[in-house]
Amino acid sequence: MVPGFSFGNHLAVAIGVVLLLLAALAWNCFSPTEPHSLWYILSATTGISDFPEFLASAVVDGVVVAYCDNSLKDTKPKTHWMSKLFEEDPQHVQWLNNKCLLNRLDFKATIITLKQRFNQSEGVHIFQRTNGCFWDDETGEFDGFNEYGYDGDDLIRFDLKTLTWISPRHQTVINKHNWDSDGSSLFWKYALTEDCIHFLKLYLNYGKSSLQTTVHPSVSLLQKTPSSVVTCHATGFYPERATVFWRKDGQELYEGVEKGEILPNNDGTFQMSVDLNISSVTAEDWRRYDCIFLFAGLKDIITTRLDRTMIRTNQGSLPQLVLIAAFSNLVAMVLLPSLNTQSYLFQSSDAIAETFRSTLIW
């Protein structure tokens, strides 16, 4: 979630939705090895004109693979291998379509209920659920999560270890008590540890050739003016599970640096930037600094030494243009119907489906 987010106008809300989805997509805080993941991101909004009231997506290893929204009749694939799965299993597609419709209706009712609980009338509001699972194909270990948010703040989440619900807001205490006792916890345990893992393995089997592809980036040093920060900008890399950071004398720097988010490009690759404050760096010390790009789980790195002759300077416009282009691409991912989203993908019996429906009754 995005604590302290302001909903002052429609643009701010659109940016807020982008950031919420981006936060969910940027699950991969860098570590030596990364488990595979399947995320479901669902959002309902009110008070935003020309913006879908319901968005849902399925994300495998950080890649949006299927989506739906309130303007679509059917769930749409977003990768060629997901399209193949859709062709070979029309029953699965129909099931996804039903889930999309169910979630759309439930989310619409839920956001009305939440507005009443928070004593709100009109205005812009966002209700979101993110849930999914992680699976390590080397160790077999797995984990799952399910979290709800409202207007950028945490609302209630499921603790898979204790099979209980944790509510930081008094408005959802009633949900905690109800869901702790009505069988919802058992449903979510099964959904996160059985169904989600099953679907993750299924999708990985279809998409392994694409998901395991590695595309190295182009790395540039950018600077607005000779006295401003130096930006190390890596673009065109895939997958997005990567990190970019500055080093001094071979050690990663944490002070005087500002790391940006991983952002999508129009071609399905990603970009990321990290700034270095050089105000206290002497000319003699420049050679001690370098920028490192590194994929998660891989040993090969791309090193770019801090060298004034290698810096691209445009006296105030180039970095902004990079940021604007990146933000435009990110907004397009959320706002364009072709990239929006999909629904909750857990298959279940009719009885479990009814329990699932009860978990969304607020």
C-alpha cells in the first residue's frame, strides 16, 4: 500500500492506482535466489471518470499474463503462451470469466460498504486486494499471502501461519471476527497453498521458455547540469527481477543515493534508475565509483564506471524526459484496456466457491 497517499484530484488518484499496482508488481526485493510467484491484483474505484471501476490481473514472476475489467466480457491473455493455454483449455477460460464477473460484483458491493463504514459519501476511493503465492522450485518451499487495502492504507490481511485475520483498522474488526470463525481461513489456506501453487506450476510449464529468457539492458549515465546528481539508467532488460546500485571502492553505497522503482517499457522490457549525489565527490575520487546492474540469481554483472566523458547531459531536460516516458508507459499499463487486468484464479468446488464468496461480503 501507499501510506499517506492523497486523493486530492483525479490525476493523483490515477497515479495512486499506478503506484499501488506497481508496488505489488515490484515484489521482488533483490536476493541471491528468487522463488517463482503468482500474484492476483484486484482493484475497485469510485469517483474517477473515464477509468475502469474494476481492474484485475494475474501476474507470474512479475509479468502480467491475463486480465479483465468491467468493460470486458471475457478474460484476455497477455502473453503468447497464455494464449496457447486459453486455446487448449476453453473450460479454464470460462471459469476465469465467471470469476471475473463474481469479483466485479463483490468488489462493487464492498466499496459501497466501506464508504459507509468510514462515513464517506462521494469522492474518489480505491479498494484493493493482492493475494498469491511463492514457490521455490529448488527446495520445494512455498508461502502465500492475502491482503486488502482501502484508499492507500492497509485494511485487513490473512496470516497463513496462524490461520487468523489481522485488522489494523477498527472498521474491519467485525470482518476479522466473522472470517476467523466462518471457515474463510480454511478456504484461504487451501487456496494459497494448494490451488495457487498448482496454477503457478501450470503457468510456469506453459511459459518457461519466455519467463526464463534474459535480455541485458543498455546502461547510461545521465546528468541535467554539471552540479546535479548523476543518474545511472538501465533500460531494456528482462525479466524485471534485477537491481541497480552505486558502489564506492567495490562496496555498495546507501548514503547519497536514491533508487527508483522498476518501470515497464512498451516492448515488455523494463527500466530502472538510481541517482548518485556527487556534491561532495572530488574529481580525483570519481574513479572510485561505479554503477552495477545485476539480475537476481545470476552472477554476471554490468559495470559502468563514473566517468565524466561518458555522461549524457541535456541541461535540464533529458532525465525529466526519461521519467516522463517511464511514467507514461506505466500509466498505459494500468489505463489501457489491453493491459489492464484479470481475476482471482483459484479453482474450487461449488461448496468452496460459496465460502469464497462469503469472504468478500463485508
